[in-house]
Amino acid sequence: MKRYIVFIMMAVSCCLCVGCLNQEKHGAKENVDYAVCKKENLPKELAARINEQKDKVFHFTYSMKETMYYVIGYGKQTGSGYKVRVKKMTMDEGHVYIDTNLIGVPKRQQEKGYSYPYIVIKSQNYEKDVVFL
């Protein structure tokens, strides 16, 4: 019985160690320099694509040579005054990670019409896979 317990404890310890090694393999994440684009400064093709998709939740990238646009939309929302905030934008060896959130509005602002909040983030084209968090 003691052998059985020792064997299980060793197996669990090995699994935990492998998990720690796997996390280190991905490497440390570093912050990415970016700018939030105003609607009037967007390329026409990009603005048209956003307009086509604005009713639903979406995220995509749009590249122009050395520049990458990361676009995140939150779909049709009741009311106006919503904002989208970038919480964090980082990268590691193979991925760019973008974490945003939608900032809500008071109930009195939700009674008037609809809005389609989205954000466009402009950065260098790192030619990496993108993970939208």
C-alpha cells in the first residue's frame, strides 16, 4: 500500500514539474507599443469592413505593409457613450495578445438609440499570430 501511495505522489510531482517547464518554454511577454486610431484616420477599406460587421461582435486584423491594425468590435449596444479600453497588449515569441474591455454607460443613456462600439489599434506588423482575449 505504501508503494502505491509513493508511486502516485511521484507521478503527481512529475506532472507538476512538466507543467512548470511548459510555461517557461513560451517565454516572457513584453509590452507592445501601439496607438488607438480615430475613425477619421482609418484607411477607407478598413472603415468599410468595420461598417459591414458592426452589428455583431467581431475581431480581425488588417495589414498595410509594415503597419498592422487590430480591430475589436462589441456589436450593437443599447444607448450611446460606450467606450472600449485596451487593458493590455503584449507579445511573446509567436503571438501578440490583446486584452480589451467595454466600458458601460448609466441606464439613462441606454434608453436612447443604439451604438456600435469598437476600437482600432495601430502597431508595427510583427507577423505573429494574434490572440484576442
